[in-house]
Amino acid sequence: MSSNINLIDSFQEFKEFKNIDRPTVITVLEEVFRSMIRKRFGTDENVDVIVNPDNGDLEMWRTRVVMEDGFSEDDDLEIELAEAHQFDPDLEVGDDYIEQITLESFGRRAILAARQTLVSKVLELEKDEVFKKYKDREGELVIGEVYQIWKKEILVLDEDGNELILPKTEQIPADYFKKGDSIRAVVYKVDMMNSNPKIIISRTAPEFLQRLFELEVPEIFDGLITIKKIVREPGERAKVAVESYDDRIDPVGACVGMKGSRIHGIVRELRNENIDVINFTTNHSLYITRALSPARISSIKIDEDDKTAAVYLKPDQVSLAIGRGGHNIKLAGKLTGYEIDVYRENDEVEEDVDIEEFSDEIDGWIIDELKRVGLDSAKSVLSLSLEELIRRTDLEEDTIQEIVRILQSEFE
């Protein structure tokens, strides 16, 4: 074995550590060999460890002061003249005796132990580097390949082979992947668990939708249009408030694209999630009106202190304002920061009865469920079909039929 040690050849494991640069590896190597020197000689203060960062060559040189015979007090730092003359007859008392330390002089067991220590230290460094890399990328878009699918999560590998976890809770309900599929998501959370980096990615976070818009809409990426807020019911509906810093640019039109060209790709990625792009404004009344799109609002009353808004609509607009499963009104509330209540505005004055008036015949929790989806009067319930009532509420068909019977009897 050559005394001039090429570490890259000797320790093939280093080729696997893709996340660590060579200078860092060389530093670790030097530390490990200095540890070996301290164990063997008691000190490394008189040893120079020279590492070539280009090719991994290592040389170790030990320096001892030549002393008169019988006057050496520390053999690790000093050498007697007679012993020094065995190697160099020209040496005199007070000179430095410099010798090269070869790897084989440490013995096979020490070399194997050093190899194990090196691998362990570099693995720790690699884990730290992966953690730092992804901690700085929280909220950014990543692309990986599905490696393994479990019941509660999917294991994804990035281009460097790092493991990313996509939990079931961070998947869009309609998501379906198989091994080998390419997958896009955002880095949601990065933690260290038992000295291993745990990288959680998400497809349901609002940031995922924002990154997709940045990819599809150059004006957003360039900063001409800013996304003020995003709210989502993953796989169902999303609302995106946008604002332009250039009066010549229509932010909504730019995000949607010609004939929907820009937004179609985003909708496909989100498994046909309906996306409403609205123009942000500081006019709260107008903002709420836009947030309830596609419904057309007749009038609105806002209580700034309680952050509530009473919205009045024509009967045929109520279902649009509430949306399927109540998603539209719920997202509008989250987007604007107001609690929104929907009321019918009748074209003609006609008799109606508040749903609360039936509390002696209808259970309170059922009344609360009806009011939750905007059905606060008898006629508002009767104006909808049985199928529509079942779809909007969490009530059983038999329960709804009984409610309809009770309400109809009021007007007979």
C-alpha cells in the first residue's frame, strides 16, 4: 500500500454522498485521521495532515525535536540523537526530525475502524445537509417520483434520491398515483426525527396552488400581478384574490388566459378543482360581492365591528351563493374574513315563516343544519327539490321528507 493515500479510491462509499461537497468530506477525513494519530501517539499537535482536495491524496508528517541521548522526556514530541541518526546521520541536537506516517503503520483494525467512523460522520453530515436544503425550501414546488404507496402515505423520491412523504391528508381526494408516476407538490413541513430528516410535502396547501399560478402566469412570476390570498377546499373549489400593479393589466384575465388556456392546466393538476379568480379590492362590500361569485348579489349590509355581512339575493341566486356542500359561501367567508349570512330577497311580498317557528315540530339540530346552508325560512326549503335538499345537507331522505311535510302543512 502506498504511503501517499488516495482517499477517493480507498473509500468508495463517498461516491454515494451526493449532498456533500468534496471539501467538506476532506475536512471530515482530516478530522478522523487526526483522531487516529492522537490515539496512537497521544497528540497530533506536531503532525501535519495534508489533503489534496482535487484528487483526495493524503500525506501525514510528524515532527520531533532531536535531543541529546538520555534527555528525551516525551517520545511523542522528542527523539534522542542516536535514534535519529539511524534515519538521518546529518541531524544534530535541536534539529527537527520529520518522518512520514503511512496508513499501513496504523494496522488493519484501526483502518477498518476509521472507515466505519468516516462513513458514520459523512452520513450524519448528509442528513444535516438534506434537512437544511429542504428547510430553506418550505413552501417551494418540488417534483419527485412515486416510489412506494402505503395506506396512509406515499413515499416519493426526488432527483437526488432523498425521501419525501406525501400523507393521505395532504393529497387531493381524487388523487391517484402508481409507482413510477411523476408528482408535483410543495414542501410543507421539515423536521428532524431520530436524527433523520422528515420532509412532508403537500398538494392541498394553498401554497401549492400559488406555485402553479407562478408557473403558468408569467405576470405573477415577474411580480406585475400579486396573489393576495388563496383559500381552498381541495378537489372541490378554490378562490384566488389577485391584484395588478400595472393599470394596463387585467389580473383576472391574465390568470385565466385566452379561452382559459392558462388556468386549464392548473385545474387538471388539481383534479378538476373549480377555481374562482377575483380582483382584490379594499372596498369590503365589493370584495364580498366578488367573493360570492358566480352568484349575483342584490344588496349587502356589513357590520365592521362583528365582521359579519348580511347578503340579500334573488331566490334563484341563493343556491349559487351557497354552492355545492356550502363550499362557495364558506370559502368566500375565509377569503374576505367576514362571517357571511345569505338571505332571500323576494320580488313580491308574500307570506313566509321563519324556520325557527317550527322548533316545536322539528329538532333544533335539524333547524341548525338547514340554516347552515342558507335555508332559514319555510319557503326557502320548499323551493328546492328533494334531491337538492339531500345533496346540500347532511340529513337523511326520510328526515327531509318529514320536514317538507311539516312545512307544506303550514301553507295549506
